[in-house]
Amino acid sequence: AKDDGDDGAAVDAKDDGDDGAAVDAKDDGDDGAGVDARNDDAAADQDDDGVDALNDDAAAAAAQEDDDGVDALVAAGDGEALRKVYRSRKKLTGLVVTCGGDNLVRVWDWRRGVCLKVLRGHAAYVWSVLVTDKWLLTGSGDSTIRVVDRATCRCVRVLRGHEDGYVQGLTLLHGSVVASSSGDRTVRIWDVESGEQLAVLRGHSRCVWQTQYYDGRLYSCSKDRTIRVWQPQDQTKNTKWKCTAVLRGIHGKSINTILVVGDRLWSGGDDGCIGVWSLKTHECVRLLHPENGTIMTLSLHTANGSRRVLAGTDQAKVMEFDATDKACKLLSTQRYHHGYVWAVHQRGGVRVSSSLDMTAKVVDAESGETLRTLYGHGAPVLNAAFLL
């Protein structure tokens, strides 16, 4: 159902008639028409296993600094190398994954600034990345999701189902069940192990940017300025879902990102506002106005037992909020990119972020000092994450 313009209501109870209706009309093209630009070389070079070994010389140089033999295995350029890296727990904090507008996914050892692997196969911008214990999933403007075995860096299957829309977000629900959100205005539920599409959730009238899963419920945000709450009607099969509430009335423009923090749901959008919602009542309990531009992304980390929320903006800023404080106090603002910050995550005292400036950066969270700048995509870096 289209937005009725009533921004005063915090909650819109589900209307069984309109939320069940399929939304088959295609997006009008203003949600990122450029995402389908092809990279002819990458598309032509794609191989069966989705893996391309990168620059042996760079890997060999990294091996010279090695103190336990792991980097020498990386220089071999085969799947067994990364398998050994993953088994060495102390090395995991030094691995990050990035994806971008060059249609590629890159695995980095950020401590040495070396790209270990390049994953090919997508035929358009790679927007989203999800890391699980077993899989590395990537979503693209080619409407597909590629499932890569983390141990071998081989693509084991491709999930197809989204229609003419880029896969903007990926969320792990439980086990091997994953949700994807897309420019085709749907959320789709998948069993990654089997490759089966379990359900299609329709109701949003514009592209769906992100999803979050918490306590058996799935939350989705959209360019239609709403957040929808979904609940499975068959907990074991995940094939039937019902929209139980629609949150609206706070954001005047697209809601780009959402984040569950305890019993609260944070939302950020093109209006520069951050809404904090109660998961119990679905009412907005706090509205922050930290930015004149756009809130691109939200993420969570903990520090000294307190919850902190990071927000990336189109003004190249990374802001940190105290989510434990009722006032959601702004603690710091840092700027180390020169363009939109598409993603930012923190592990311990280190942050990784991706930007429109064609770089990913690893920085010291406290000082904002850049520890490593990762070059290589030659295009906007649209997402980044730690490899567990």
C-alpha cells in the first residue's frame, strides 16, 4: 500500500488486504539505476569456482614477514591456504572482506595491506556481504546472491529469485536461513544449505534497503519511509510470514538502515535523523538530529560493557552514540574518508569502513588514526566486514 502521507502516526496496524497483496510493479529507476553498469572484463573472466588468485608477488612479500608459516601458505594461491588461515584464530582479526562497484569481492590481510583473494562471478555492483561461520554471501545488482565456502573460497551455489533489482542487504536469521532485501521491493527468505527460496515477503512500495532479525521477528526498512515487522507463521519451515505492524511517521525520506540494540530498534535515513523505537510498543521513544545530510549505515559494538552505535554518513563522517544512555548521547565524530561512508564496523579497538572514495580503511577507534588504507577496487567500495 502506498504511503498515505500521515506522518503523525507512529504505528500503522497491518491491513490484511494490502499487506498480502503482491507488489509487482517495478521500481521507477531512481533507487540506483547505475547499479546495473557492467564490468565487462570481470564478467568475461568469471570462473566456475568464483575465485581468482591475486598478485603472487604481493603475497610472497607478505610471506617474508611471516613468523609462523601461515602467510607462506597464502602465497601458494590455493583454497588450502585460506583454510589454514581460518584455523589460526589469532590471524582472524587481521582479515577483512570488501565489495564494490567493480563487481568484485576482495579478501584482505589488512595488517600487511595485502589482498589475498579476489572473488569474481557477479555481473554488476556488489552491494552486500554477510559473513557466517561457514559461508561468505554476497548480493549484487545482477539480482543474485553468491554463496562462497569460507574454507576454500569457492562459490558453491548461486541464489536466484529477485527480479530486476539489486540485492542491497543480507541478514542471517538462524542456522542456514538467510533474508535478502532488494530493489524489487521484496524480502526473500532462503535456505543457504539447499539453495531453496522459502518465502517472498511483499508489502513495501519502494526498494527495501536492509533487514534485521531479533527474537523471532524480522524487521525491514525501505525507501517508502516505513519499517515493517514480520513474523513467521511456521517457525520450523519459515515458508509463511505475516506483516504484523508498520512503523511510520518519523522519517520524512527514505529509511536506509536499521539496527536492533537490546529492546530498541534504531533507524537512519535520508533526512539525517536517527529514530529509536521500542520493540514492544513500536513507538518512537527518541528522535536524534545529528546530521544535515544522510545516515547511510548503522552498526553495533560494545565498549566496557556499554553498547555503542556507529553511524556512517554521506558527509564522510563516522559518529559514535552511547546506546546505553537514555539520551543516546553523541560521543564522538570522526572523518577519515573523502566520500559517503557506506559501511562501518568495529572489532575491539579497530574499525573497518568502506566509502565512495574507492577505499576501505582500517582505523584506530579511539584516535581515528588510519592504520591501513586498502586500495584495489578502483570503484566505490560499497561494503566491508571483518571475517570473524
